[in-house]
Amino acid sequence: MFRVAKQFNRDELVVLLGTPNKESSRTYALTVTEGDPAWAGALAGAGLYLPVYHITEEEVKTKINPKVYKEQVALAEMVLDVEEIARAVQNVRQSI
């Protein structure tokens, strides 16, 4: 991730998550923005400050072919707490 992020401008990249709950969504969002919060992984102290979204957020959902979204994401969306997940990711994104 770090190597790819350095090859492009920040404005050319976006991170798309498919995480199952607000805690994991927040952790991964923090990892790609501020660096690994546990200081244990490859991104420890390496804030990439990339914009991050969850696949179920409206901004993303509206850009995906509805047939593809229905086939690939809709079932998961029915069982996830998409509002909590979106809030967690949005909070991290707004802190960039």
C-alpha cells in the first residue's frame, strides 16, 4: 500500500473498504490515513492521508452499476449496520 500510494498523487487514489463492523472499519480507515494505530504493521507511523470510503456508503454505491452492486454487495448490506460503519469511516475521513 505504501509503495503504491507513493507512485500517485493523493488526489488520484481512494481506499474502498468492505469491512463488517464499525470497529474494523475505523481501524482500517485510520491505518490508511494516519498510519497503523497499533504501531505493529507496515504502515506504523506512515500516514498516507488517503480518502477512505466503505462500499456501502451512498457516495460509492451510486457510482457502481446497480446490477453489480446487487450481485456483489446487497446481501452483505442487508446484515451490516451500514449507518454505524459509514459514520465511523466518515469521522476518520473528515479528520484528514
